[in-house]
Amino acid sequence: MGIKVINISKTYDKIKALENISFEVKPGELFGLIGPDGAGKTTLFRILTTLLIADTGEATVAGYDVVQEYKSIRNHVGYMPGRFSLYQDLTVEENLNFFATIFGTTIEENYDLIKDIYVQIEPFKNRRAGKLSGGMKQKLALSCALIHKPKVLFLDEPTTGVDPVSRKEFWEMLKRLQKKNITILVSTPYMDEAELCDRIALITDGKILEIDTPEAIKSSFPKKIYRVKSSGTFQLIQDLGAYDKTHSAYPFGEYIHFTSTSTDFKAKDLVDFLKEKNHSNIEVMETDPTIEDTFMELSK
């Protein structure tokens, strides 16, 4: 069972959190909602998990209408909010037992679904949840979201604030869960995580900019892109902003990603310009566009 969203809109105090959002997540798909803080990701998740009602539009989750059949949806979805929301004064095992009991099941009944995750937190089963590390809290929250064997799993920025090793382990767990025919909708502000999804939707200011596979989105970038570097990064940004052939220039790691307004742009022209501005150790090399580059271009 998948997800279908048609023209969903939501407004708070005259501010449009979502505006005519439409997309579909196929059964068994790992779908990413990619965008910065304030883009509308959490509002959309709350609507799809029946915690909010949209102003306009309609949506179904696992075949159930989010308004008319909200009770059925709650029995068939798992939801892991961005903020750790389990009972911090209960132990790991007590939290798992509590959520299993709510859904009329037991840890043992669905152990096959969470065993790959649970074996990592089992040594801490008697520790209070509030005393766990960030990565362990993340694994416990995911286990609690899975304990009733949901058809659809919602993960709202699950790796924010988590160390790189735990992030990598988490995405490996999602890939294994996907093989068990669970539809997964995950939101993240991290563009590198977008590469790990089957398809993604780029969202900002409550609007979807593009929906496609990561590779298709990268290949749609309309211009040649160059990575530029010199001995003075701050001054480089200032000078590129003043260059009359600059279409865009923004930091990307140790480089500046640059695109030109000129159709016959030559890297040598930029190098000569930067030399005139007293830059040294200049590098200008064509590079492959990333999802972040495409996002920045679509956001202009």
C-alpha cells in the first residue's frame, strides 16, 4: 500500500505552509522529501499521519482516506517524528512493551521485523531512554514505530543531529526494511541522503519544485557547472558576485560552485578575471551537478 496526495494546502496565520502539494509514493518505495527547515515537510507528515487536517485537497495512506478513515490509518502506519518523543523515564524494554501493548501485539510477535535494530540496543534494554546516546535513541524510536508491523513508515528528519556513522547505519536499516515490503516516506534536509532514495521530491516554501529519481534530477541541471577555488574564499565569493557573467555562485565545501550566463563561457575568462582581482592559486574546473545544485537552481 502506498501514499497518494492531491492538491494538499495548509495555512497558519495567513502563512502558507503547504500549497497545492501533489505526489504519489508507490507500494514498497523509499521516497524522500528533501528540503530545508521551514519547507513544510513536518506539516505534510502530520497531515498524512492524521494529526492535522488540511485546508484543501485529499490524501490516502495505505488505501485509507486521511480524514474519513483516520482510525484505520493509525493502525497501519509507523511514525517517527523529528524530535525524540518516547518516554524518557521508561527503559528501552519498557518503551517497546508499551507501544506493542497499545497496538495489541508483543515484542516477540514482530521480533523478526525489528531484530536487526534491536540487537544493537538490547545491551541497553534496562537503561532509561533519556540516558541513551543520539544514535541509540534513533534506533529505539524506529523499533517502536515498527513494533506493530506497519504497512507505511513515516520518518521525519530521522538523522538530524546524529553522527555520520549512525546516519550510515540508519539508512542501511531502511534499505533492509524496504525489502520487507514496507513503504517508506522519509524527510531530510541533507542532500546527500537524497541519493539513497528511489525517488525524491524537492520542496521549499510549501511548494514542490521537482519529483523524480535522484539521477534524473541531477541530469536535468540546465547549465555547465564549475568548481572554483582560490587563496581567499571570502573575497572570491564577493568577486564572483560582481562578475558580469555570473549566473550563480555559492559555497560547496572548499569550493564555490559557479554557473555562467554566457552560452560560450570559457574557464580561462574567469581565471583572467580573478587574476585581475589579485587572486592566487586559482582553480576553475568543470564538475558534475549534484542534487543540491539542482535544488539551488530551482529555488532561484
